[in-house]
Amino acid sequence: MDNLKVTIFTNEYPPNIYGGAGVHVDYLTKELSKLMEVDVRCFGDQNYTENNLRVRGYKEWDKLKENSDARYQKVLGPFSIDLAMIKDEIDSDILHCHTWYTFMAGFLAKKLYDKPLVVTIHSLEPLRLWKEEQLGNGYKLSSWMEKTGIEAADRVIAVSKGSKEDILKCYDIPEEKIEVIYNGIDLNQYQKTDENVARKKYGIEGKYILFVGRISRQKGITHLIDAVKYLPKDIKVVLCASSPDTQEVLEEVEQKVKGHDNIIWINKMLEKDEIIELYSNAEVFACPSVYEPFGIINLEAMACKTPVVASATGGIKEVVIHDETGFLVEPGSPEELAKYINILLNNKELAIKFGENGRRRVEEMFSWESIAQKTYDMYKDVIDKYKK
């Protein structure tokens, strides 16, 4: 192990994980800690040390909640946490931020402590226009925080080639500043299982299609629900969907689900062993996202040998190979989504073949060990150039 040290700023960190960015940081930090010292500063009340991994949680300033528009609080709260994160001395060699939530911490820490800054882009605010429904004018502030962090960074990590193209379209930064490092997956943990514990627990019997994701416009859950009427009535559709972006989108999903007897909605975050069981035994995994810089859920399904029907958008096109590990469909089209799900429901041999191909692709391309090594090598390069 080298004597290098990184401070990683993140919103999500165990046990507070609700999306792909949190999964990414969880696995990346654990693998990086085998190569170097890792100081994690996150949102929450965590406080522990494991070997070379130090984790500290920070909370927002309560005063901000007084007489405040709840939508603005969703941005001002993270800003206050960012300030709290950098008040504790930083003696690392490099700073690394994940998502706009922590970009102010990275930006200000770079100024205060004179350290090089890396930011990972898990999504881009200019491409998530529905956030205005969620944040109101706070969306302008979150967009500014993202822009400020990206432009101040010494290196920007894109989680896919498609994401790199989006970054270049949205921000005026040199292309050589951007490095593509894919998301990854724990291949030992995510493996096909025949367990029947979670299915019994949640009343899932017979064949089913699976969705996993936040209740968000971005994840396209309403498009999948709209596709249900084109699917066989004896096939269940299991929605592992929670953490709504807004009350409005939650109510919309509730109304749509009411019209279908064959939908099973699990409105909470599941344990990993439960979700792995559900991936493993689904006939098809559906990912109807309208925007997805990477889409780590597709990797998880493929690792469990489940064929995928996903939107042909962003980084998904670099993960799911059409007519090899699944099918890529037009985003926002319930009819096309149902068409390709039905093809796999009616052709078990093809579904099995896609599942086997998916597992093989994940093993060859997306191990966390290789991703941590690439990240570590990139850190060394940034540090060397910063000193000159």
C-alpha cells in the first residue's frame, strides 16, 4: 500500500444509500483503501474507522429550516453540510467529490488547503430539467454549484463515454481534463441465486418482471407502468421503488399502480441479499430511464444472469449490448418497452442466452478492483501534475 491519502466527499454512504452514486462510492472507497488511506466525509452521523478507511458524517445547519421554502432547503441544506465537512482539517494529497451535493466542499477545500480536486459526474443538472419541479429556483443554485465544482476541478471523471460527451456539451472545459472510468460491481456478491426468501416475504409467486430505482421522472417508472397493459396478465411486475423526488410524482405513480392487479410495489430500500434474489429470478429486468449517465442497476441484473430491456440512452448503451445481453429500446415508449419484454417472455432460450452473455460481459469489463486501480493511477497523475 502507498502512503497517499484521499479525502472523498459524498452525499450517500452506508447506511444512507438510495441510488447508484451511493453504491459506487461504497465499493470504490473499500477497494481504494487496499491501495491507500481513504478519508470519507459524508451526509449523516457515521463515525468509524476500518483499517485504512476513516468515515465521518456531517449534518446540516438546523437554522436553515426556519422560515425556509422546503424546495430551497434541499439545496441550502447540502451547502451547509459542505461547509461543515471542510471545517475539520484536511491533510490528504487529493480531494474527490461525488455529485453536485458536495461540489462546494471540494471547491472550498481546494482553496483552503491547496489540494488538487477530482469530481465524478454521476449525472448532470442541465440534463435533468425535471429537477425544477423538485427544487424550484433552488435548481439554479444546484446547477451553479455543479458548474463551479466542474470548472474548478483538476480532473473530471465521466462514468461513461456518453457522459463525457454530455459534459463537453454542457460545460466549457478542455476535453483532456475528462477521464472515463466506468462504474463497477462486486462480482462475488452479485451472483445468481435460487433462494426463495424475499419472494415469499413480499408475496411474489410465479413469473415476474423487475424494476429497481427511485420514484423519479428520470428513472421512467411511469413508462413501465404504462407498458403493463401490453404485457400478459399472468406476469407480475415487481416495482422496487422508493425515495420519491416529489410528492407529485409519488401521487402519479400511486394512481397508475391502482389500475393494475398484477403490479407488486415494494416501497422501500431492500437489503442486498433480497434484491440479488429478485434480480436472479426475474424473467426480465426493465430499465426504462429517460436519462442515465451509466445505470449501475443494469450491471447488477446482468451479474445475476438476468436479460435486460433498457432505454437506449446515455451510458446504458455502453453496458447493455443490444441483441446480445438484452434489448435497447426508445426512451419514453411504453409500447416498444412491452414489445421487447414480450419477446423475452416468449423465448426462454434467448432469455437464458442473454443472461449468460450479460454475466460474461460484467466479469470482463466491470470489476471494482480494476476500477479502483484506474482511479488510484489517475490520482497519482493529477497529484504529479499539480506539484509542477
